[in-house]
Amino acid sequence: MALVTISKADVEHVALLARLELTEEEKERYTQQLNNILGYMEKMNALDTAGVEPTAHVLPMQNVFREDAARPGLPRELALHNAPQAQDGMYKVPRIV
Amino acid sequence: MDLHYMTAHAIHKLLVAREVSAAEVAEAVLARLEAVEPVVRSFVTTTPELTRAAASRADEAIARGERITPLAGIPMALKDNMCTKGVRTTCSSRMLENFIPPYDATVVVRLAEQGSGLIGKLNMDEFAMGSSTENSRFFNTKNPWDLERVPGGSSGGAVAAVAAGQAVFALGSDTGGSIRQPASFCGVVGLKPTYGLVSRYGLVAFASSLDQIGPVTRDVTDCALVLNAIAGHDPMDSTSAGYQPPDYRECLVPDIKGLRIGIPREYFGQGLDPDVERVVREAIGLMEELGAVVDEVSLPHTEYALPAYYIVAPAEASSNLARYDGVGYGFRVEGATDVVSMYMKTRSEGFGQEVKRRIMLGTYALSSGYYDAYYLKALKVRTLIRGDFDQAFKKFDLLASPTSPTVSFKFGERADNPLAMYLSDLCTIPVNMAGIPAISIPCGFSQGLPVGLQLMGKPFGEETILRAAYAYEQATPWHRRRPSLEVQQ
């Protein structure tokens, strides 16, 4: 059974992927806690799953189609109503380039 | 009995007989809500004007001699992860603290069509991640049976409100036991329907292949009435099943003679409190006296359900919660100078510890190099768990177990140990992984605290579950017990 070890550098890498900025204290805590939790997940390795199909979804359905007909969407004003910042009928964000 | 502690079906009878008006019901429940809220704290937002408006519509219909629906004029509340047009929907998160949805969830539309009046939005673990409601970013909700204890979670506000007389019924959501475990802790009825029976449109997504909305009520009859209102296909939810639900009132027959009930031995293993076990075995014994045929069964992959769940649910959550970027809606930090640091600071401040922990866990499990070892493995384990249930249901109509291995615990007791907290959902999580329905009903007390009996059924086997739950309930006094909340009123 492979023993998981997650280093602080792993935590920093995953935090970047998840777009989370962690404090030093959070990095330490998550390193320890994720090691504990993933250590518990190792339990699954005891199980032979060769030849077992994965279940991503419990209902036997796929490709749920509807007619490709136009229908009214959310009015722009309403869509922007919850935006932290909006201007000229658009979302406003900090400079990208 | 006090109006605020009555069931929806009892109130409906009084309304139809014109012995009480819907306005009187609304005022009684509103007064109760106000009186106990300072100690119980179930609500994030209250909407007395909507309750009163629904009540006057019901009273007008009655005055015109019209037939009213079973839930007309009944004050109800919603877990704060169901979108309500024009009413703040927060998920008990700083991220959505000021979010006003521009549309209603399908369940909200369906309850409105029944004439039921929204009384408020209920506290929960942030984004439904937790088992005690201690992860709310706003405040703790108390267990009405013992104010030093948690109501369970994540639908803690929903069960506390129904148990304390602050709403006649509520809707919760159940991704990994989040309706049933709290229902068990607070002595109310909670049903997690078959995946796909109730539309998820407008439910803020946590883990989309597991999430399901369900009723929290004071008895099984109300559970059937609320399920009637919310079940059924919805074109707005592409995972909604093409299944025509029956009238669930027709299963309210107190007869379980010959019903085959399996007792999964893995649910009675390590970690089960001996006194909880005693209460649950007595309940099963009574079902046997009522004519059920009871035998032991094995669900051999049970111990793998929890680790697999804590890969699948966080993986789906990390993807679903990627939408909170501070652009379209929700919280945004001030003063960020570039867009990436705006995302990162917004998400770090907007989310609480447990949500960040699960996003980290899920992102790790889906990241390059680990996908096969964790996520794919968990999906295969999921197949085996579903297979266990399929096998068991060849021999049995229902499976019975404790809902939770313990009664409610004290605040702070498990807050610093995520793994210990996760273990409180041992008996409820396999049901979500398999997509089957299950109910928790009150079945007695241990140390003065409510204990729940869990009945699990075949996919779309809600009728059998409700029939058995009803038969048990009619033979026992537990659903009529109310907490002795002492407040000035």
C-alpha cells in the first residue's frame, strides 16, 4: 500500500490550481490534515477493482436533448444586478493585459 | 396542541373546517419563530410578509368556497441553498452573503403553486459542507432538545426550525446524509429521495451527482404531502428522471405484514453507540411484531463508501465552486490590481476553512498524476457499493439501520478533527453513493436525545419506505414528542 505524503510544496501547487491564496498557517494545517484524510483514503487500495466499471452517475441516462429553439434569457439588467462591479452594461474586472 | 407545533395535515383539516384561519396559523408560527429564534437561531433571513401573503390567499380561497391544496397557507422554510427570486440566498457563506437570485428554484415554484408561504431561509454548513452546521459563516444553530448540542448538518437550520415550531415543514438537501443525520439529531422526519426524483434546478450545486432535495417534516404523512408537491420530472434539470411519481398519500397504510426488511450488519459495527443500538434494535423488533420479516444481510463494501465519498464529493465540489470568482455575482475583495490576484484573494476570504479544505482535496484528487489513483478508483468503488444494494434488494424490500452511530454531540467536540466529523455520516453516505432513497424517522431517545431509524429503499422505492415508516410511526409515540424549549411567549 502506497503511503501518501503531501508536502507543503504540493499544497502550494494545489492551492494555485484551485485559485486559493493560503496563509502560512493554513498551508501547515492543510498539509497535515490532507495527509491524515488521504491516509484514510488509502483504505480503498485494499480493494481489487480490476475490471470494475466506474460509476460517474447513478441514472442510466445520457445525451438529454431538447429542441434547439430560441427562448428569452435573463435580461441584461437583471444579470448584472448581483455583479460586484459593472459599467456600461458589462462586468468590470481589474486589468488583465 | 399549539398551532405552531401542529402538522400540515392537521392544520389543513382545521382550515377546511374553518375552525382556524390561515392568518391565525401564520401569526402563531411567526410569533413562535420570533420567541425562540434568539436561543435556537435557525434562520439566516425571515420573510414574514410572504407568509402573511400566502395565508391571506388561502383564507380568500376558503371564503370563496374553493378547494385548497393540502399545503395551502402552511408556513414553510427553505435551506438557504435553494434560490428564491428576490430573497437573499447565502449558502451561509460570505461568498454569497448579498446574493439575490433573479429566479426561483423549481421546488420553490412548486411549493408556491401549492400556496405554501415562505417564512424564511435556514442556516446550514457553508455550501452544505459539514455535519453540525458549525461551518456556517454566520452563527451556530442550536439543537432544540439541548442547546449545548449541535442540530446536525448540513441542514441544521431546517431540522431545528421544524423541531422548535418555527416552520411547519422545511426543505433540506442531502449530498452525504445532510437531511437524515440532522433529522435524527432533532427528532423529525427527513427523506432523501432517489437521485433524479426531485429537480435540482436552482439548488446551489455542491456535488452534482449526489445532491438531492427532500422534505423535513413532523411526521410521515407530511413527508408524503411535501414529496407529492416537489417530485417529478423537470425539463430545467437534465439529470431529472423521466419518472411519473404516484400519489404518495396512497402509501400511508399501516400494514407491513410480510414486508422483508434486511439488517445490514456492517451498519452495526465499530463506533455505534451501544444505547443507540439498543433503541434502533427495539424499533426493528417492533416492526417485526407488526408483521415484517426481518433478517440480517451483508453490504460488504460499506467501509469503502466513506473514503470514496470524500474523493467524489470534493472533486465535484472543486469543479462546481470554481464559478465563485468575484466577477458575475457574490463577494469580491477590494483593491486587487490584477485579475488573478483578485480571484485568489476573493476565494480565500470568501470561503471558510471546511470549504477550502474540500476544494483542496478535490483539486488534488483530480490533478494530473493522481486522477486514476483517487477519482477513478472512487468511481469504481461506487459501482461496488451500488452492487451491494442491488444484491440486497433481490432478497429484501427495505433495509433498516441507525441513521447516525451516535446522538447529537456538543459544540466544538469534533470541530478540530475533520476525519472524526466525517465519520458521523458513516450510515448515510452509502445511500447517496448508490443514488437510492432513504428516510430517517424518530424511533426513541438515548440520554434524553432523539435517535433516528433509517429505512433505505430501492431506486424509486419511496412508496415502500413511506408505507413502512407510516406503519411504525402509527404504532409509536415518538413523532408526537416536542422539545421542552422554555421561552417567554
